[in-house]
Amino acid sequence: MTSTTSTSGAALWEELVTSALLGTDRRTPPGAVLTSGKDAPAALLDAAALHTVRRRAGLMPAPAAARPEPAPHDTRPQLPAPARRRLGLLLADRSAPSHAGGRRGTAPDLTELLPQWLATANEHGYQAPPSVLPALLDAARARTDLRPQALAFAGPRGLWLARFNPEWKFALRGGSGGLVLPDPADAEAVQRLWEEGLFAERVALLASVRAHDAGAALALLTATWATERAEDRLMFLDSLRTGLSDADEPFLEQALSDRSRNVRATAAELLSALPHSALAGRMATRAASCVGLDRSGDGGTAIAVEAPHECDTGMQRDGVVPNPPSGRGERSWWLGQLVEAAPLSTWAGRLGGRTARETVALPVADEWGQELHAAWCRAAVRQRDAEWSRALLGAPSSPPETGPGTSSLAERAKLLGTLPEPERAVWVAEFIAAHGLSEAFQLLGVCAVPWAEPLGRAVVDALDIARDAGSYPWSFSGVMGLAERCLDPAEASRLELLTATPDEVEGGSPGAGGYWSEAFQRLVSTLRLRATMRVELGGASPTPPHPETGD
């Protein structure tokens, strides 16, 4: 084709496009396309069809892309058919309008059941059906809380598929469930994946090797540590929390000199969780020099505090941040960090051999009590010390604002997380019985699901009391939503009595009875659906995958 022909062809095409956009009444098509016996619109359409084919036929074919490697085989068993259908419904409902906040109706909120369904499916070790992987990855992209369970369920095929869609790139940097990893004892395969694998694969590999041989995992990490990106070094370091031991101390001590401030801070935090580490010893010495007994007052023994006057280079290397947040004094900021990082065993010897409960009960001079107790709370959480957590929590019946260690519900929730699950549930149940639900939402969030019987009964009883009092129902919508997800499904029958519409209470919220009735009906129907889901996932024998396709 000559350049003249090409130019004239391009000009003709532009004329056709202009006529089509403006309309043949306003712009007559080029004379070259008008045909005797046809009106202008028909002639324009015929010419457009002809020249469209001509233009496409003149395109040079693009080079064929390399075919991707086949998806890896997933050896996990298939979902039972009822559970597969249920998953389709849950994923289809994820784009439905949210009903949060004053939600009406008695139908369960399927969106909120998806995390629980995924957790149960993973407990059974099922593979995700290939046909649902796109919808599953889309759901995980939209909701970060779904990602760990969704990626574990998606498995190696999900990771393979995520490489072809930029919107799913989050899967390549997080989540390790279901990845195909080499045998930790196969040194050659481990080394190859460590050097060539995606970040998610390397994180999973490090955890796998660490569980098999902690020394070999540290050797892997040490070999490439200097060349890793700062954000990757931080996440690799964070993975050492699982199985943290004294053997990790030399590596963590070296990380205290890392060029990244966040890496240094994480290394210091991990070292302070090792009570016999050198850093813990240094912090104990510093903290003990600031806190001691004062027997000079007329009121008996008290704790005296002398906060640091400077933050020297040694303190900074050990993780003490020198600059306080806005509105915070420097000395109190430094003191809190020292006490938080010191082993809690320091205080028995420093404060007269007292137990944790006796120590927390001592008065603190010069209004340093709140700062000191808050630091002890953080130390108890970091060191997973149940004895100190109990002392700082105090009795659940005590008013929240007069707790022995802290009045902060957020700090109490963290302290509860260090207690055994049964003890945690009993403490929160007694707290609810004494103070109601208004202060308990954060505490309920750290209790194991499904709630133990005493806790579930305490929540239902408190909701029943609020219902009978004609309380404003929307103020309890958060707790009701938690109950839908966390109550034992066996409680459904006991709750049937509460689905009736109660009589209006004098002074109560107008129309509250109808809202309460709907809320309890929704709670009962949700619990029964959760019971059905459990049967669908665990009631049938898993079907082994097809040896060729895995389907």
C-alpha cells in the first residue's frame, strides 16, 4: 500500500467518523461511499463496515506471549457439594449493601459469616474450587481482615492466579497458607526458593524451616540480610516472634544497629521479651535505678520514682525513642519505655520481695502511678505474664475507673489476651454481670469463638435486661453483631423466647420492642445458619481431588 493510498484511506475514515458523530443530516458522507439507490445513513453504515474490516486486516500481528506455567496441583480434598454451594452464596452476597448500623430485618448478614466459613474450611483442610478463586481474591482485596484465611484457602492456585492481575498483587506479598513449600530438610530446594521465590513464599519458607531447624532459618536470614529491602527485613524480623528463644539473641543484637529505625525498634522489642537477654538486663538496671521503695513518708511504704534526666546513646541503641509525642513530657516518656522493656521479675527483688498483686497495690509517690502502671501493663502484654496481668486487671467487679493497674479498656483487653481462654471468658462474664455491656465491647473482642457458656449466657442476659427496660436498641447493635458471630449456635433454642415483641415500657424508646424482636430473630436465624454451615463443612467425608485436574 502506497503512502498516498494510506493517507487517503485515513482521511476517508475520518470523514466517515465525523459523519457518524454529527449525523448524516448535518454532515453528508463522502461522495466516494454514496451508492445509488441507498439513503445516506445506510450507505454510511455499509462503508463503515467495509472500512473497519479493511483497517483491521492491515494491522501487523503482535508477537505471541510466552504461555504461563500451568497452575500448581492442589492436593487438598475438595469441598463437599453443600459447602461449595454455600461458598458461592457467601461470595455473591459480599457486594450487597451493608446493613451495619440500625440494621433491620431478620435475615442473617452473609457478609459477616464469610470469615467464619473460611476459618472452618481451613480447619478441615479443604481446597478452594478453581471457579471461585477470582471472587475469593476480589473479596480479600476489598477486606484486609479476610486476607489471611482467604489466601490460606486459595492455596497455591490462588497465588498463581494473583500474578496475572495487578489488583491481586497483595496476595504476592502477604499470606502463606497453602503454598507448595519444599521439605525443610532439602537444603538445595530450600536455598533455591529462598533466593528466587516471591516474598510470600520466602516468609512461609522461613517459618517452615524455623519450625524444623531454628538455626538453619537464622542462617538463611543472615546470608541475605544486608541485601533485603527495609520493609522486607522488618517483616522477616517480625516472623521471629513465633518460637522466639535465647538462640535468636545474637542475631537480634546485630539488628539493633540496622539502618532502619523500625527494624531497630522491633529488634529491641523482641530482645526485651527474652528475660535473660543482655538488652533485658540493661533495661532492668536502668529501670531499677528509677523505681524503688520509699519508707520515709508518714503513710507507710510507697514506691518512689525518679525518671531519667537524659536519653543517652546507649538507651537509644536499645530501642528507647528519644523524642516524645506531642503533649508528652520527655522524662515520663523515657521512664515508660525503660519500665516496659525491663523483665517483670526485676521488681520482686527491687520492691521488697512482693508478689505482683502486692506490688501493684502499693501507692506511688508524686503522681507517677498512672505512668508506672501503664508501663507495667505493656510489659505484661509483651512478656505474656499472666500473673502480672491478673494483678493489673484486678477483680472484674471493681468499677472500671478504679482498676488497680489501668482504667483503659484497650489496655485491659490486651492484658486479658495473656490469660488462658477459659479464664478470660469467665473474667469478662463477671465484668458484664457487674457493669453491663456498655463497657464490654472491646473486652469481648479478645474472647475465643464460640464464646464459652458462662460468657454467652452473660451477654444474652444483659441484652435481655436492656430489652425489658425498653432501652434504645441501636446502642447495642455492635454487641448484637458480635453475638451473631460469636455465640455458640447451640444457644439458638434458648433464645427463641426473646424473639417475641415485648410490651412498650413507660419511659422506654418508642418502637423499641419491634426492633428488639427483629434483632433477636436475626440472631436466632444466624446461629442456626452457622450450625448448618458447620454440618455442611464437617458432616460429609471429604472427596479426594481428581488425580489429573484436582477438581
